[in-house]
Amino acid sequence: MNQRLIYQVLFALLILIACNGRTPKNVLPVNTMKVVMFDMLKADEWYARKLIGDTLLLKVKEDIPLYEQVFAVHKISKKQFFDSYHFYEAHPVAYKELVDSLESYANKQKLKTLKK
């Protein structure tokens, strides 16, 4: 192989590596996704407290409108949320970043609540 071909191959590999590290346009960024997920968890928590004694089936039926409200507040669609979630699930490094970010965000929110 000549030297020029080697440089071209290396350049192409660098471009591929750089492109693979990016999040697709239709996927919510980590900082948005963590807030949406936090709000969905809070909706679950609120509903679980309300539901004590009822059936799980009722909970599933009632969660859907709560999630729709969360999507509306954040101006996203159900499809956009689940496409994003599936992307993060399929990319372990990005998923870990999301979960760590969500945990940190939840801790900050808890501290804010305790200070009030």
C-alpha cells in the first residue's frame, strides 16, 4: 500500500468514528431526556400514592394520560420519547450517561425540596 492510501483509509475511519459518537437528530439530548424521565417518574410516584389498594391494570390505564401530560409540558411526542429511549437503551455508554445524569438531577431536585 502506498502512503497516500493509508492516510485516506485512516481519515475515513476517523470520520466514521466521529459520526458514530453523535446522537441522531430525532433523539432527545441527555439534558432534555433526563428532565422528561424525571417528570415521568414523579407522575408514577404521585399516581402510586393515589392508587394504594387498586389493581395494577387500572394503574397502567391511568398512567397513559399522565405521561401524555408530561409529553405536552415538554412539547414532545410519545413517539419522540420512545424513539429516544430505545436509542439510549441500544447504546450502553449513552444510556449510562443518561442514567447518571438523571440520578444527579433527581438528587439536586431533592435538595431543592429539602431547602424549602
